[in-house]
Amino acid sequence: MLSTTSRTTLGREKQRGSSDRNDLYEVLDSGLVCHLGVVVDGHPMVVPTGYGRIGETLYLHGSTGARSLRAGDGGEVCVTVTHLDGIVLARSIFHHSVNYRSAIIYGRPRLVTDPDERMEGLRALSEQLAPGQWDYARLPSRKELAATAVLALSLEEASVKIRRGGPKDEAEDYELPVWAGVLPLVTSWGEPEPDPVLPEGIATPVHVLSRE
Amino acid sequence: MLSTTSRTTLGREKQRGSSDRNDLYEVLDSGLVCHLGVVVDGHPMVVPTGYGRIGETLYLHGSTGARSLRAGDGGEVCVTVTHLDGIVLARSIFHHSVNYRSAIIYGRPRLVTDPDERMEGLRALSEQLAPGQWDYARLPSRKELAATAVLALSLEEASVKIRRGGPKDEAEDYELPVWAGVLPLVTSWGEPEPDPVLPEGIATPVHVLSRE
């Protein structure tokens, strides 16, 4: 079960909440970037960034000089991952909606200093965005590792919202001669585009070609 | 030119910033949802939500009871719109990246009370998510309007970041026998799915069928 603190107990549209831990993992594991919210000088700041998950821990990373990470180190953050699955077209403008899956995590990330956990966190981050590359590309050097901050955020305080299915209109509107339904949004991988300076004879790896 | 306050002057990766107003409009106008950041009891909160643009104003809406909008009314918000265009696969893990276009807007939204501006703001919000529907579906009733809060956010303080193109590796890594390039991420509309209870004889409107 997901925790139900005052923040993760949904204030509205409770039927869209999910307390299934597997839903949380599914939303996180199928995402590519999150939106990281921090408070800087009392003001909100939201930046898109990569992430990775190992068990009950979300890993974030960034340059050791990035403002968003500096603010996040020790302070509270909010991490939101959103999948937009379709536009819900109702008979009335008011009931237009979107089908989506989103996860929101609150917490205070800790700066990861243990070398092994740093590498495992970076591996999770890398594999989330580009699965198969950790064992294929050149691994980080000591200098590159030193330039990278890794943060760990517990998934303890998290909530998931999912909306699926067609429009819900007012009873009297179902008689209107208005089309209603869902326009699905589909995300897919295009053809890999080789770096123009890539030497001949280096084949596109299977894990890139066959990515799902 | 975009404003260059201390927040919108990019701290890092300056070459990815853009001060072209048209880039800002393009990123916003081609998006579907934004991530709205607010500060609630000193803590960041990031929620996905719809938006619309008219000129130099971004419109947001929500139930009059929603926490995120209550916090945003008068307080400062951060609105981020992100398009993920591809995964940049480099010869080294460290230089993996993403191609993306993102806009970040800071400001204090004002609650829109003028009836005409409220309708125009809602129209912009509706057309952003579902173009063509405002003139097709049933318009909001007085009761529905009363349940909807509309906020206006100036685009005065905004920044745009765009990354395009292939990987940038360390000079010595170009000799590695490692494939490098971009795996594009493509977003497209699927086949419209009619509401199962839709009466026969109501055709899918052209603006839904032909949406680009």
C-alpha cells in the first residue's frame, strides 16, 4: 500500500487514486524523465530530469553545480512522472479530460556518497533512459564520477493517479448529436540515427534496434 | 528576447538556452500538459495539468477546490512544459543525454474574474488539448463555469532550453568501437476510440480524425 499522508491522500477525484504499489512501479519504470520540484529562495522551481529506480529508492543525478540539485540536497523535493495516454473528448467542454498515469513522490533526498551505491544508482539512471547501454558504452571515469552528484529519494511517500476509459458526461448530454470518445496518444521509437562521424562497420546494437 | 532574471539566466549548459520568443511559443503551443510547481506549507508540489496561451499570457484552470490552484492563487508558481524528442546515445555513459525542448515560466498568477477573459482563457485551454472542440461540443453552463477557477500567468519571466543533434563525446572516445547516435522518440495520435454508448450515425469529426 502507498502511504496516505495528508499530501498523498488525494484531495479530489479520489476514484483516480491507486494504492497499488505495482501501479507506482509501473508508472515509474515505464517513464523516461521526471519533473523535479524544489523550493529555491521560497519559490518553486520545476525541471525535467532523468531518474532510475532500485526497489524502494529513486535515484536522481546531475552536475555537482546544478542549482536544482543543490536545492534538493537536504531540502524537500517533489518528483512527478506523467504519462499522457489520450485525450478524452466529451459531449461537453466541461467534461473533457485526459487519460494519464502519474506518480508523485515527496521526500528529502540524501546525497549518495557510498561508491558502490553511487555506481548502482547511476546504472539505474542510465538503464532507465537507455537500457543496455551500461554494459555497452564506456563506463564513467573517476573524473566523470567526481563531477556527478547522485541523490537517493525514498518511495515511502508516494501517490499514483490513473485515468483510463471514455468520457463521463452529464446524463442529459448523452442525447446530443456530438461525437465522444478517446483520441489515443501513442509514443514510439523512431529509426536510430547514427552519429554522422560514426566509422563504417559499427552496427546499431540490438538493444537499440529492438527497444520497446 | 526572453527576460534574463537570475532564475531564467541558465546556470549551466548556456549554449542550450534560447532567447528567441518564437521558440518559447513553439514549445508551449505544441504541448499538451504542463507541470505546475507550487509551494505548499514550504514544500514543493508538482502536478500535471492543462494550459493554454493567448499572446503573452498562459492560462491554467482547475476545480475551485483543488489544492494546487489554491496554493497558486497569489503565490508564486513555476510552469514547465517539456517535449522529449529522443535519447542521445554516446560512446560513453557520461555523455548520454536527451534531445528535448522545454520551457520554464515563473510568476504569480492572477485569478481571472472578468467573464469574457474567463471564457477566452477556457477556450484557449480547451483548444490546446482538443482543438476544434470548443465550437463542436456543448459549451460550459453557468454552474460549470462557477466550479472552474481560471488563472492567468504572464510569460514575462520565461526561459527555453533546446537540445538537438547527436552525441558529443570526449575526443579520445571517438575511436571506440561503440555505436553512437540518436534514438528518436515519436509521438502520434492513434485511431479515435468512440464512446461505446455513442449512438450510431454520429461520425467522428474531421478535426479529430485529421489531428496532427
